[in-house]
Amino acid sequence: MFSRQTSEIRRDDQAELAPAAVRQLLELLAVNGLRDHEIDAPSDPNEEWFIDLAIGELNTIVSYRPEFGFGVYTSVPDFGARPDEVYRDPRKAAIRLHQLADQWARDARLTAPNLRDLRLIMEMLQADVAEAWNGGGNQTSISRLEMRDDHRLSTVRDYVAALGGQLELHVRFDTFEAPIKIGALSPSKIPARGRTKL
């Protein structure tokens, strides 16, 4: 994290050389709350870029790799650590970074996105999720679901499918990390938004 604070956005030479996706992210963030940025460009433009951002009260680092997208850190990044979240679309990355800035201003901490955050990143209304989930369902039931603290895996799987995604589970221990499979949790029967059923 960096500590420099200024009231104006600094335009540096690196921004002019940055990939279009990085420039687009900075433009989207400038609309609401970006106070400052600094770009650390790699010697080869196809390698990893690092962008120090000051959004509202939040100072954070975002990485960018052309083949993967934007890496967002919600934990304190150690040297060589992988990002906690990856966004291939600059608009989705900007939405998430604004969510994190709001969260930091409110709670002075950062956490993974909750169900509501995911829906907002996907730019969907609760009614859209209800429609995708059960063909004209109830917006109120989606609202209640988003407010719950405890969820069944199959419910989260179906909610994510209604957003157009796929649920994956991972475990992390001091000595290893791995994807896991729980019982016979089959793929959702809800067609992913924008995909056709085979």
C-alpha cells in the first residue's frame, strides 16, 4: 500500500503507455472517487503491470496482465502473492473497486464479495436474478437470500448460475491449497445467463 495523498489525479507518462484496458479502468474510476494513481510498467508490455490507486479513503494495488485481466487484492499482499480476485473486464473491476472503497470507508476492512456485491458487479437487478432463477420468480425472495448470513451450497450454486457464473470451492491450509468437491453437488440445472443449454 502507498501513502501519498493528493487532491488531483496525476497523469504520468506511464498512463500514456498503458494498455487500453488499464486506461479504461482509470477513466471509469476517475468518474467517482479516484484521488490519485501511479503505474508501474513492466519492461515488456505483455507482462504484469501494477497500479497504485487511491479511491476515497482506500489505498490499494491492482495488477494487470493482458492475458488474465485485473488482479484485486482484498488481503494484504505479500511479495509474490496472487490477487484475491480477478476481473477480465475493466468495468467490472471498477465496480468492484468502488465497492471496496465504500467498504473501507464504512468498516476499515476489506472482504470477499457477498451475493449482493456479485449481483451488482454483474449489473443485474434482483428481479433479473429471480427471472433467470425460476422464470418470473420473486424479487423479494432474492432480497431475503442476499440478506442471509448462512446459505446452502446448492442455493449459492443456483444464485451464481442465475448471474451467469459457476460456483467453485477451494480450501486453504498452511501447507496447501486445493479445489474441493462436496458430495454429489451436481452442476446447476439453471442455464447460465447468455449460454444455451446443450
